[in-house]
Amino acid sequence: MSVQRGTQYLAIPGPSVMPEAVLRAMHRPAPNIYTGELIDIVETIMPELKQVARTAGEAAIYICNGHGAWEAALVNVFSRGDRALMLATGRFGHGWADMAGQLGVEVERIDFGRRAPIDLDRVEAALRADTAHSLKAVMCVHVDTATSVRNDIRALREALDRAGHPALLMVDCIASLAVDPFEMDAWGVDVMVSGSQKGLMTPPGLGFVFFSPKADELRERAGLVTPYWDWRPRVRPEMFYQYFGGTAPTHHLYGLRAALDLIREEGMEAIWARHARLARAVWAAVEAWGEDGPLALNIADPACRSHAVTTVLAGRENGTRLRDWLSARMGVTLGIGLGMATNEDPNSDGAFRIGHMGYVNGQMVMGVLGSVDAGLKALDIPHGSGALEAASRALGDD
């Protein structure tokens, strides 16, 4: 018998839970796009986005998803035949590298696999070997949503500096912005891309590119830039529509304004601390389940785990079985085992992901964990006991 009637809970790593304040802000007739309230709202959005990213640089908004933001960042920096170094720790690093290659950028990849962060010694060695400084940029993903690994961006900048390499540092923060600590200027990041649908708690459809003066200098010589993706009109518009390359994404902007209000009210440090606490509860539960059975955290080192999403290895087919049961019986949707396929499990059936980003609190996380616990029992998937008690302690500790 199903007990899923009621509010469905989407515990995937984006789109994240949409706050009622965001949905209410969007539920309105279309506004005037030439004068009035919408123009005033955008004037407040731009500086607050920069505050979230911790940058005094520029921010451009695009009507697109994260892949669109990837392309925007690439075309404003590169010309065909330029070289870049991609530090891949999961599916999304490879995806960004593939896009760069399709645009004509020569991408060298260092693949660190799906269960480990960037090895900084290997990176520094690769940079020192580039004595001609032919690499225009080093690219990476802060939190890869597929593997749930979190890379140390500050340490990566330090590795570039030790090697004396002038390459730009370009970082994908689509999963991590407003969830995991990120300091664009203090960490020396030149280009950062993100999206609206995760930590920013707004429906999918807005992409963001933040860039430093050093990155904008390369825009002068970027041979790939096109009129729509050009970031300069968007940050220095002569007319309002140039912010967006045409008609503004009106209702997304209303929603984003409401989301930024929530972020400002809570404060970034408090947001980071909340996500860290919720993540520790999820980890504690998975570790308890894993004491007797196949469940395991994909990233072993807590210091390298995302606070936005947790990837769980559950044994072949168990991931899909559990996801299907939770959706049909409990009204809870977990994330698929994206990009975690192996020779033994070509369809990633043995993995699932729990999203805990954005507008999420303790009772929501405990509800997901309790549902997973029920599913493990119902499906006779071997697991250790005491998971919910462990999660409760993680949430209750001062």
C-alpha cells in the first residue's frame, strides 16, 4: 500500500525546493519590460549576486541553463586553437571540456576519477611543464553534482601561483553557489559560472557568469564571442534589454529577487553552516547503513564532500530499486546515479543521490532519511542499524 499522497518531495540535486516566497513572487501578470518596477529590481539584483559570489568583479545574466553559462564563459575567453587544462572529477567536468573542444579549444584533461578530488601535485607538475605558458585557462568544477566531490579552489589557486603560471582559473559553481563556502576574489578565481536552480532557489532558466578584469582583458581577443553570448553589453548596457540580449526573463527575475531576499535575511555564513550541518546528518546515516551491507558514501574524505549533494553507492540495481520504491510508495524522489556507470554496472543502477541544497531544513532531511530507511527494510537491502539515530545526533549537536 502506498502512503505517498500529500506533498511530493523532490530530493534531487537540482532543481531544488522552491520557497513559497519565490513562487508567490512569480505568480503575477507580465510586467512592463521598458520602464518601472522590473528595471528597478534588476538594479538591486546585480550587486547582490556579486555579494553571494564574494566578488567585486562583473556579473552577467543569461536566459539559459548551466550548459549555456558554460558556453558563455568559453566564448568570451577563447579563440579557436587556444589551449586549456580541464581538471575532471566527474561527469560535469568532462561535459564542460567536451563543449570547449566542440568550439575548437584544444583541451588537455587530467581525469581524477569519480571518487577523488583534484590532486594538486599533479596539477602543479602539469603547469610547470607548460614552460611556454600556452595554456590559457585551468578549468574545474567546484562541486561535481554527479560524484558529490568538492574541490579545494583556494588551494588550486595557490598551485597556479607556485607554478608561476598566468592561466585564468575558471570554475563551475552551478551546484555549490550559496551552499558551500566560495570566495571568488579572495581565492583568485577569474571566471565563475552558476545557475538559478540550486542554491539560488529559483526555477531553472537563468545562467550566471562572473568574471574578473583579467578575464575581461581576454575578451578583447576572444575569437569565439558572438553577439548573444558577449558578456560586455550585459554588464554595461546602454539600454535595459541589453542586460539579457533581448526580452528580460521577467518572472524568473521576480523569483530571483525574492530568493536573494531570503539569502540576505539568513546571511551567507549562516547558510553555509546550515548546509554543513544537514550534510553531516546525511553522511552519518549513510555511514550507519554501510556498517552492514553495500551502502557507502562515494567520497570517503569528509573534507572533500559536497554540502549540496551526497552520492551513495548501494550495490548493483539497488539504487534504482530504492529510488523506484520511494517514488511509488513514499512520495520521495531521489537523484539517479548520474555518470556513475562502471563495467559491472553500466546503467548506474547501483547509485543514487540525495540533494540537500537551498531551501532545506532538518525535518526535510530527516524525512528523506526516514523514507530511505523504510525502503531499505521493505526491499530487504542489507544495511546497518541506527542510521536515523546517528543523523539525529548530527543535527542536534551544538
